[in-house]
Amino acid sequence: MSVQSSVEVHTEWGIVSARQAGRNLAKEIGFGSVDQARVTTAISELARNIYLYAEKGEIIIETIEQYHSSGAKKGIKITAKDRGPGIKNIREVMEDGFTTSGGLGAGLPGVKRLMDDFDIDSVVGEGTVITAVKWLR
Amino acid sequence: MRIPILKLQQYLLISVQVDLDDQTALQFQEDLLNKIHQEGSAGVVIDLTSVEMIDSFIAKVLGDVVEMSNLMGARVVMTGIQPAVAITLIDMGIILDDVPTALDLEQGLEKLQQELEE
């Protein structure tokens, strides 16, 4: 059975709560301190994007399992969902240093590098869903 | 929440004991600059031993406060960055250029002394 928690992000405190929920679950599954930091940081970036660009949205954090011939592997999956303005040019936001907020422009490309799997689904005017997975090694 | 800033002779010492949220980080930036101004401090050590996560926003706030302090004439050294935090920052492609660092508070103070003697 998968453990799931969902955190609403519409204030800065939502960013902190999402981060904490992610760290707790990562610890529970058995991630080491470095991967815990990676997962927590990725959640922080995704939650901040929701707060900055969509004003409100949701971070869902869950455990997932994948079965192979060689056995099963476990991981943590982060889904960041919002009904904000959407992303016009996904290639642009995935470039290092691209920013519209005056930040470092490390957010989304950073999340992609911190996690193992990464996917963006965005429709302009409707919203954005970003999923990112870290597998337990 | 406010991060306490301690004065030790001509230095200011800060030990960040929590994972920073945005507001606390920005408040800290302002508090530190005001304190440097009030006390006429020559150097600052920011110890990050207890910080388990630095994301791009917090990294920017910390990098900025170092530059702002330099503008005012105070040197800043950051100490105690945890392995997981260092790895995550580099993974993210965040490079804190021109930020002097040291392993711990003691070495941080030594480094400050050296920098100020130069």
C-alpha cells in the first residue's frame, strides 16, 4: 500500500509544510541523508513555483513501487499541481539561469537533476502538473 | 521567527538552528545588515551546521547577504555546511561564488582574522 500525503500551498508556510512532509516520508522509506536533502530541496523548489506563479496549488507526496524481473524497487513520488497560468515555453524554463522572478533560475532544471525521473505537463491558461520521482538505491 | 545575532568583540556570530523559511531568511538579511551598521562590525560568521536544506531561494538570500555585507565593509564567512547540503547545491548547479567558507566556527573566526589582516 502506498503512503500518501497532500499539502496545500497557498502561503509560504505551505512550502515549509510540504518540505517537512517530504523529509518525513523520505526518512521513513529509508533514504539516506543526502537523498533526503535532495527530495526535500526538490519539493521546496516545486512548492515555491506554485506559490510564486500560480498562487495556490497542491503538493502530493507518495511512496511508489515498481516491479522488475530482478525484484521490486521503492521510491518517492512528488506531484506538484496547480491551476495557474501554465508554462508557455517549457524548453525555456528548463534552461539553467532562466528566471522571471529574479531568482537564480536554478529551480526546475535543479529539480530535474536532484531527482531520477521528471515530467512536466502544462497547458497555458489551465495549469501545470509536474511529477518527479526518486528511487531508493 | 527571528534568528539571534550575537556580538563578540568586533565580530557578529550567527548560528542558524532551523531550516530557513523565506520570511525568516529575508528578515535575517535585514537584521544582520542593521546590526553590522549599529555595531560597526568588521566581520561576520554565519554557522550553518544545523541547516539540513538550502534551496535556490535560500541560497540566493545567503549569497546576497554576503555581498551586501561586503558593500558595507564587513567580511562574511559561512561555516559548517553539511555534506548533504553541499551535494544538493552542486547538483542544483548553484555556485556560491566569492563566498568564503570554513569547516567550523573556530576555523571561520581564524579565516576572518586572516582576511581582515590582509
